Amino acid sequence: MQEAIFSRMRWVTVGLALVAALVVFQLVRIQFGSDTGYFRDLGAEVSQQPREFAPARGRIFDRDDELLATNDVQYEVGINPNFVIAPDQVTRVLAEALGKPESEIEAAVASNDRYVLVARPVTAEVGEYIKRASATDGINLNGVSLTPIAHRAYPGGVLGAGTLGFVGYNQLNNQVGYYGVEGFYNDLLSGKSVQGIEQLVPFDTQPNPVPAQGADLVLTIDRDIQFLVEGILKDAVTRYGAQSGTIVVMDPKTGEILAMASNPSFDPNNYGVSPLPEPLNSGVTGQYEPGSTFKVLTMAAALDSGLVNPNSPFNDSGVIEVGGAQIRNWDGGAWGAVDMTGCMRHSLNVCMAYLSTSMGANTFYDYMRSFGIGSKTNVDLSAESPGHLKIPGDPDWFDSDLGTNAFGQGVAVTPLQLLTAIGAVANDGVMMQPHILKEVRNGDASHTTSIQPLGQPITADTARTLSAMLATSLETGEAQDALVPGYRIAGKTGTASIPVPGGYDETQTIASFVGWGPIDDPKFLVLVRLDRPSASIWGSETAAPTFGVLARRLVVLMQIPPDDVRVQMAAAQP
């Protein structure tokens, strides 16, 4: 009996030894044998996942390389449930850091998915909090993934917000530019995503491969001028009780936009905090009836067509009939014998209607279309509006429109569209393509935007003649607050009643001013628009003084010598 027991024990021992040997053999085979690749691949499959890596978004600079838009770090917080060792600790820390219910984190931890997105994006502060918790003794956050992601940041806050636009996230959680430069140049700024492998190591996820950063953009915007313009516009809106306002500053010789401001504005760093203003960038989207500023184009057409010259006489009776409609002057008065400069000085509606009807519809509207009225300028900014110009043959055009269109009634423009057209008068008859991009920098390569003319609607002689007429009318008219001591400035006021069903509300206006200088060598072209000013409805009492304040600051900021100094400097040159 005893011998049988010992025999059975020997067989058990031998069996156990065989099992142990088999286990060791299998371990060796797994580590070193032919199946090594299989098991290694299996481990890699568990600890890695394919992922699309988006590149860092390109930065945006002003013309002097001052930073307007950049990236800072935010994080995507995720959980890899298979790697979680301390679910209670993970739940507690993430719920506290993210402000989420613990039940939501518990559900993520218990998921059968290899990766669960918990929050995106979270601030750098939240990310650092999670990192510190992970480094704390007794806290095990294995399985928590903290992936850095680029976040758009605007160092100037509201500065240039309407022009820059902002960056948000689409349904795929990818960054997308909206409005302005961010929207128009989104593809360039975004760069190209790459497919790679994400290593699921907490707090240490690195793109593989690393995608190339999106292109950097250098704008024509001058940060200092932009800052100046926004401050003056904000003050004007407050001072004159306006509902909103717009200022655009352009170089008439190049079409470069030096500043573009809308008020009210917003902070693109926190665009979701309050409703965005409408329109977001009134310089390119805010269509309006321009009123008397449009008379610059009517007079340009009349001079260029040979119909009149500056000294041509006109007897203003105070009323003219066009297409069955009676047109009167803004003040209801009759100014008697005047010349064409007097027509501009006193801003006579009757005179403008006389000019447009004398030219005839075909000639008048041909000139307006050559100035780009009714068409987009094709500026490189998102959501540009085309304005509206009715012409004979359109169902909404009437014979009376030939008279009213001449003084900016019944026609719609954007501030940039009108500024571009009047820029031809400031620039010897040549109308330049407005643009905001100066240079693209993509890695080691760069491309500078070329200067492009849009056309020449009037001759150089016409442009110079009209500039001198507008300077004289400004110096002797009612908008002398727009003048700059030591500099000859050309300009025109505008006061447009706001259309309402059945006519116009004479108590509500859009007050505006367009001016440039110095007229012999223009360095700036400016449009000021104030919507519904309550202090005064007149452009001469609101928009013109605003232009004057800005222009007097611009000549200093842009280091433009006074006229007499420039004459002396020119005479001294060999």
C-alpha cells in the first residue's frame, strides 16, 4: 500500500515537472521563438492606435512682423481603459480637474473601447493640474492620455478682430478659420494633416511623423495704425452716439489695407462668450447707401467725359425733375449761379442729377461700372458683399434712378468698395486691387504679393483736377474740421438717410467722410462711416471731424513731412 502511494507521488512529481518544463518552453518560445513577432505585434496593437495629426496653424504678422495671431498649448484629455490601474483615482482627479460628473468619468474608464475622448480642448492650466496630480505620491493615473493640441491665440485681443476673424472647431474637432483672414486663407494657415501612429503613453504622446506647420502670413496691416484707428473709432461712436462705425485706411498707390476697424467688435480669444456683432467686418460686408460721398464718382465721370470742367457754370434753381420725380437739395435751398467746384462745395443734389442726366444713362452707368460699383473688389477677406447698382433694363430700375443714383441714393456699396473706387481719383486715375496679404512664408520659401491695378476709369488729368476741386471745396466749405494744418487734403462728406418701407427716415442717417492726402503725393486714403449718430445727423459734424483727428495723427505716425517741407526737400535734390 505504502509502495503504491509512493509510486503515485512519483508520477505526480514527474507530471508537475513536465508541466513546468512546458511553461518554461512556451515562455522561451514567446520571447525568442518564431512567434515573437506575433506577440510583439499584438502588444503594439494594444498600446498604439492610428491617428491623423494636424500641423500647428500658421502664424499671422503685421507688415512690421508684429505678431497678430499665434498658437499656445491646450490639451485633449482621453482615457485608455485597458491601461487604467486605479480607476477610483482616475475618476476623482479627472472629475475635479475637468468639472465633470464622476459618473461620466467612470463610464469612460469602464468602456470597452481602446480610447475614449473625455475633453477637448482644455486649458494649459488644466493640463498642468493633471500632470501635477500624476506626479503626486499615491496617485496612479495610468491610462490617462494628455495630448497637447495647438490653440489659436490673439495677443492683441480685440485688435483687428473683424479683419483677422477667428478659429473654431468643426464637427471632427479640427481647427477651422472663420471670417476675415483666418477664413479666406484657412487652407494655407492649416497646412496638411498626416496619418501616423499615436503611442498611448500618458502625458507623452508625440506625433509620428511630425506634420509640417501651416504657412505664416504677413499682412499689409500696420499694427500701430490699426491701434490708432480702433481707438479713434471707439471714441467717435461714443462721442456722437452712433449705433456702430467703420474706418478703413488704405494706401491708394498700392491698394494695401493699412487698417480696417469695425465697432462694436469682439475678442477672438473668447468669440463664444457673447454674440458676435453683425456684420462682423462692416468694411467688406456692411452694404449701405453712400449719400454725397458718391458725388465724387459722378463728378469724375462728368469731367472725364468732357461734359464739364471745374469752371463750368450751373444755375441751381433748387429742384430738378427726373423720370417724373422731383429732386431737391439736401437743405431744400436754391444756390443760384455756381460752378462745378461750387457744386461739390455745397454738395448740390440738383447739380449731380443734372450731370448724370446730361451724360445719359449709358455713359453714366458705364463709368460707375468701370469704378467697380455693383461688383466685389475681390479683396482677400471672407464674406465680401458686392453692393448693388441698378442699371437700365433691370426690373427694379426706373428713369428717376438716373437722377437719385448720382448723389448716392438708391445704390448700395461697402466701405471698401467705395474707397477702392475713389482711390482712382487719389491715384492719378488708376484704381488698385485692394488686398491684405503682403507675404506668405512657408518653411524656407516665401512669396510676396504683387501690386495689381484693377483698371483706369478716368485719366490722370481728370483725377488731379478733381482732387484739387475737392481740396478747395473742403477748405472753403462746411467740413473744415477735416483739415490738417500744413497739409492739403482732399475729401467729401456724406449724409445718407436710411431707407425704410415706403421711403426714407430723415431722422436716421449714415454719416460718412472720404478723404486723402497729401493730394500731391497721397500716402493715405481713409473712409469714416458712423451709423445712426444721435448727436448730429450730418457727416460734416461727425464723420469729418473724426477723419480730421485721425489724419492729424496719421501724418505724425507715418512720418509725412508738411507740404512746404516736402517742396523744399524736392527742390534740394539734384
